[in-house]
Amino acid sequence: MEKRNSFKGSLGFVLAAAGSAVGLGNIWRFPYLAAKDGGGLFLFVYIILALTFGFTLLTTEVAIGRKTKQSPLTAYGVVHPKWKALGILGCLVPMIIMPYYCAIGGWVIKYFTVYLTGQGVNASQDGYFGGFITSVWAPIIFMVIFLGVCAYFVIRGVNDGIEKMSRIIMPALVVLVLIISIFALTIKYQDQDGLRTGLQGFKIYVVPDFTGITLSGFLSVVLDAMGQLFYSLSVAMGIMIAYGSYVSDDSNLVKSINQIEIFDTLIAFLAGVMTIPAVYVFMGREGMSASGPSLMFVSLPKVFVAMGPIGNAIGILFFAMVLFAAITSAVSILEAVVSSIMDQFKVNRTKATVIETLIALVVGIIVCLGYNVLYFEKTLPNGAVAQVLDILDYISNNIFMPVAAILTCILVGWIVKPEYIIGECTKNGESFGRKGLYQVMIKFVAPVLLFVLLVKALGLIPNL
């Protein structure tokens, strides 16, 4: 078995963890939820939850990883011998996510190449995205390319692959995000409804809208923000346990976690600045109702073409940024499974990566074919109409992740006690500023919130 690698410095860990957190969920889900849930109201709730609920889960997983020096599959058995089975769930989540994330990553590569070759106008045409994903071979080819890139970085290891990639890609991603965000605030557009500006769209994004808000509506905002935190912080996916296991024992864990929180929340906020003002300017308030693939691959190309000659250049920058975000996230997802295979079966990194890459390839092909050869429609318990990709997403994100997080809270809060995590975070004499908050959250608040989120996902709270 290979000697366990570690990040060379805390900056490498912070950038890698932040790179994992800054993914497609931040870019296409955060802006939609903010627009849907009263703009500034959602932002306020999200930030409060990030500093409490998100902080609790993130701290727990990173500390478990560092203390056990194990992957998600094997770490829980080290924490408590009777809780080994939780590790299976912790490994299963990234294994389910990886294939469909690579399919979407392939879509991003496709659109990046379209804009890079100056064909952005074509991407804005009605039916272009549908025509692409319903074709048989093109989505598979782009998915394979994306998967291959991720496998390359993971095979190279923690230092020469993941850490080195993060140190290059993350600063570039931040620069691209800032450029696009600043540009989005400066644009304006005149039509029969009058003049709309980027700053007006920004105001809609950040100023709380309490119009018609009820207790039920507020609870819905809270649950949306909490669900978004899973995407934003990469918790309950096994990723932070894997990355935590590579953190050196003399690193200041609390400081690193605080930096990850700040970095991720800032990027999530800027994701909204990039998209909401631009969509509002060119498509009005009704255009802001788009989410997921339809926002990124249908609505935004129409926005770029409406910008005129500069639109293609902005499209290149945007999809380059999205591609960077998708790669850093997918690499972390792949690493969570690869490290699990290495620890459980005592095989080397190359063999473990090949095994998981082949699994992701087979399932990824099925995901791509789910829009053509294997197309069907299935109504999920939460009311959504789904294909193969949506079903995998629902199982992993709406069921397995909340269940894994609930069980982790029970294990740490009531079985091994919060001191297990607090001791790991303060073993070098560091202060734990939110110690009291952590104890209350891990034992009482987080499990209850997670249970409500799970019940909602199962369609048992239809009025929210």
C-alpha cells in the first residue's frame, strides 16, 4: 500500500477544499434560489446557516479525516467500530455523483469549445441544447474527455495532481469570476418595457423582498438555503473526510475551515452577481426563474448573444470559469472514491483510479443515453419529472446525503461526543471560537434541520 500523502501547506488544503466546494451547484443553483427566495432574504439566511449549520458539518468531516487519516469508507469504523456501515454510505454518495457530474462536465466542454470557435450565436438558438444532449455520440465523447482530465489529476496524486491543480486553477477562477461580475453590473438594455440595468438586477439580488412572506414560506427559504449548503460546502459527500485525511497534524484546522467558509460564500455570492443582473437586463424578471442546466445552457447563451459582439468573448470567459469549477469539484468527488478503494482494498493509486474511472465511464454512458436511446420520464416523490441523471441526483443529494449527515450528527453528538472533534481541532493549542455553538448544533439543531430537509425531499411536506 502507498504511503498516505499530505498537502504541503494549509494553503494547498484550503484551495483544494474550496475548489471542491466551488462547483456547478454554486454557479447554477445558488443564483436561481436567491432569485426565487426573495434575493437578500435568501442571502441572509444562507450566510447565517453557513456560519452555523455548514460550519458544523464541515468541521466534523475535516476533523474526522485528519484524526483517523482514513478515507470516507474506512474512517467511520475508526471513529467507532460499530459504525463502519456509515462509511459505505459516505463512499456511495460520491460514487453515484461522479458519472452524472462528468456528463454535465462534458456539456460544459462542448459549450466552451462552441464559444472558443466563435459559434456562440448557434448556442443561443432554440433547441440547440436539446439537440445536443439528445444526440447519441457527442455527449458521450465530451463526457469521456472530462472524465479523462479528472482521472489524470487524481492519478498524479495529492501533491503533484490535486494540490498543484488547485494552486493554478483556483486563482484563475477567482479572476474570471471577478471580471464577469464587474461586467454584469455595468450592462444596460432598452426595450419596449423600458431601460433595465445591471445595478437594478443587483438590487433585486441583494435587497430582501418580504412580499407575501409567510412562516411556511420562510421555512421553505431556510430549507432551500440548507440544501444549497450541501452543494456549496461539499459536505455529506465523503470529500471533506478524504481531504481532511491529507491535512498535516500541525496545521491550524479551525483557521483553515474559516478560510474555506469565507472563500466559498464569496464565490457563491459572486455567482449570483455574474448571472442575475445579466439575465434580468436582457430577459426581465421572468428570465430569472430558470435554474440548473436551463439557466446555464439555454438562458445565458441568449443573454450573451443579446450583448452583441462582446457576448462571444464573455461566453468564452464564462464557460472557462465554469469548466475550472467543474474540474476542481469532480476531481474531489473522484478522490473521495479513489482514497476509499485504496484504504479498503490496499491497492495503489493508479489501480484505484482506473477502477473508479471505469465504473464512472459505464454509468456516465448510461446517463448520456438517458436523453435519447434510454429516454423515459419518472415522477419523483418531490414532484419533479426525472430522467436517469435526475434520478441519480435525487438519490444522492436528496436522500443519501441528508441521511449520512443525520447519522454523522448522531455519532459525533451522542456516541463519541462533540469533544472528539473539538479535541482534534484544538490539539495544538488553537482556540475554538464557536465551541458552544458547535456542541448545540451537532447534538440538537443540525439533526432536526436535516430530518426536516429529508422529509421535504421525500415529498411528505407538500405545502412547502
